[in-house]
Amino acid sequence: MVPVFSHGIEAYFSELEGVLREFPSIRSSTLTKKVYNLQQGFIGGKIVFENSHSLEFAEVVNLERAGKVMYRYQYMDAEQNLIFRYDNAPHHPEVRSFPHHKHTLGGVTDGQEPGLAEVLFEISGMERKNN
């Protein structure tokens, strides 16, 4: 869930940038931000990790409502093969958590709306298991 920020969309963007600065295994990141008004905007980008895996993400946020308008977090290996993707595109009405869902190699499952920090922690946990 997107918390309601009394300081507006720029504060929300700054918080996400802080998350990226604090995460230890990020090799590089690129961000694109668009401010629509004081409470609405878009942020997206690509994060490359030390193992050459990557996370591409996008969020459209309206801080005056609960939840993101749109989100996608797509985690891929070094060859750009999907590991998982969270999104809220309304293309899987069969899942109980519609429109929220998670794509994995095993198919589509229920999913809740994550935040960037939650996705990064999930990736970190997966990487620890693989080492």
C-alpha cells in the first residue's frame, strides 16, 4: 500500500531514492520521474544488481488514494529471463487477489501490492539462498 504523504509526490520519490541508496547489492540504477501534480506522478527505472540480475519497475501513484494506480516490478536474470513479476494489470481475473498478482516460472498466483523495498528484500532473500 502507498502511504499517504502529506509532503506530496516529491517526498514519495525521495523516499524511494533513499531505499535504493541503502540497498547494498545494487550495482547501478536509472530512474525516470514525472510529476503530474502535487499528489500524482510516475516513477520507474531499472536496477542492476552485482550478480547482473535486474529489476525493472514502474509505479503510477496518486497519494490521495490507497494503493498505486499502476505498478509493475519485473525481476530478471542476467540473460533477461523472467524470475518473477508483480503487477496489477487487469488481465488475470481468475486470481482471488485480482487485479493484484504475481507471475513466476510456475504460472500466475495471487499477490498483494508490494512496495519497492519489499521487492528488494524478496530479491535479497532469493540471492542469499542461491549463494
